[in-house]
Amino acid sequence: MTADLFETASRRSLLGGMAALGAIAAMPAGAALAAAAKPRRIDVHRHTFSPPYVAARRASRSLTPQLADGMDPARSLEDMDQGGVSLSIMSAPSAPKESFADPQAMRRFAREQNEWLARVRADHPTRFGFFAVTALPDVEGSLREIEYAFDTLKADGVGLVTNYGDKWLGDPAFAPVFDELNRRKAVIYTHPTSANCCTGLLNASGVDDANIEYGTDTTRALANVVFGGTAARCPDIRMIWSHAGGTMPFLVERFVKLAQTPKFAAKFPQGFLPDARKFYYDTAQTSNGLGAPMAALKKVVPMSHILFGTDYPWRTTAETVKGLKDNRIFSAGELKAIDVDNMLALLPQFKG
């Protein structure tokens, strides 16, 4: 998929919808539950794809049924209703990696995605919130888009991917963006993507990157944010890591020991765990099976920092709910906290 193809599809699809944005500017952040009943569940990990993005994927012959479903708010709402989700915080995909070197393409991509997300929320104000896309790795463009997303579109937070080319979250190059998000006390939702070093390593065996690399890249980014000093420098950001923190709960002993080495001991007098326990973690694609990811996560982080997430359209709400119940890791009270209470504490504007 090329930047020119995406730009053409984006321009064609957006011209008819811009009039709706005037009303969005006046909408208070978190208006999604102002008139709704108390939610049964809040989904923090739900993907929504704009028509231009889907059109570009179709043109490049990389469109999947899940991507097509993710473009349709009606399908998303149907899945939410079937699984007892009253509110979802939408997030958009990352830009094609070939666009990373083109700041203007990144800025166009971020703006198109954010205006689409804001429009879906405006159409369904009691059912959706959204995390805004930035223009990273373009720092200047990202700072402009953060201002527009928060001040004009009233975004509920920002969504970042774990790496942008050969730079991971926590890289010094991204410090101005994190400093601004810290100033705003922003919620930062993160989602994994493949790293340049490790894309397609097991394609010959039919094992795609999402099965192994995504969890690994979440751990890379989390470790970089902690050991690179961003978490300490930006204490007011609130970061959500997808998929139960990737492999972090299973590697936690190594990180605890690393923080005690001479290289890091002075920086981490309290060790690794205080930073890890400040973060939030969702249940997407880690709630089913034997319950091992949730059991490990529960040992590492406070119950108050585990959030309900589905990864729709790749997983349904119903199967996520069933998995959390069937693995018997959590009590009824803990499940209620995961379903609703923890998210309302993180984003209190959604309290009905």
C-alpha cells in the first residue's frame, strides 16, 4: 500500500463528512456515557478502520474480512451488545511502515484516522470513545496532531504502536511527545507491531508475527520506557499495554534483577516493580485457554490496573467474557473491577 494510494482514497472518502466536525468540537471529552445507563463492560481494545484505510488495503490486495468488519460501526455494536459491552474506546491502525519516512504522509494519515474516529463517536455518543493517532515518528507533526486531537476533537487519550521503524517507545527521539502527553496527564494506549528486525521470521512455517512477535515487541517497548527513563521522567502519563503486557509477566524476574545491577541500581532504588505496577494492562487475546497469562499478570500488577479488552474484530466480546470466567483466575468482584470499575477510575469522565 503506497502513501499516494492512501491519500487518494482518504481525500475521496472524507470530503463528504467534514461538516459533522463542528459539533464534535463542542462535545465534552467522555460524553459517551453522559446519557447512558451504568455500563456492564468497557472495552479498551477495539479496533476501528476508516473507509480510506480499508479502500487502500483492498487496492493493495491485503484486505481481510476482519478489516472489513472493523470499518462497520453497526457490526461492532452488534458484537458489543452480544458480549455486554456498553462502551468501547476505539483505536485505529498504525500507518503503513513505508510512510514512516514521509512526514507529510504521516500527518495526513493521523488526521484522517482521527476525524473518522471522532465522527463515529459523534454518531454513537453513548457507545464509543477513542484514542487518537499521532504522526510518529514525525515528532513535530505528532505534537500538532495531539493538540488538535485533544483540544478540537476531544480525544480520550492517544494510541501509539510499540515501535516506529527502528525506534521503540521510550526512545529519546520521542521525548518531546511524551513530555507533552505528561503535561496533559494523558492516557496512552499502546498496541504492538512487528519490528524491522523480526518481521516474517516464521512465515515459512505459517506462523505470522502476531502469534509471537507482537507479545515480544510489547515487552521491548515496556522495557525501553522503564529502563530508558521515560516512566520516571513522565510520572503523570498513564500507559495501557495490550495483551497483558506481552511477555513481561513471564520475564519479570529478569527485569527485577536487571534493575538491581550496578548499571541501574542508582536509577531504580525501589526496583523495577513500582514502574511496572503503575502501568495498565488489558485482557485482549490473553483471557482464554489455561489462564496462564492472567494468572501471571495478577501476580505482578494490582488488580486495579487490569482492564477489559477484546481485540475486536480479531476476537469477539463474547469469547473474551467466556474466557475470563472459564479460567477461574478472578473472583466475581475482580471480574467486575476488570469489566468496569478499573476503567472508570482511569477515565472518570465516562461515569454515568
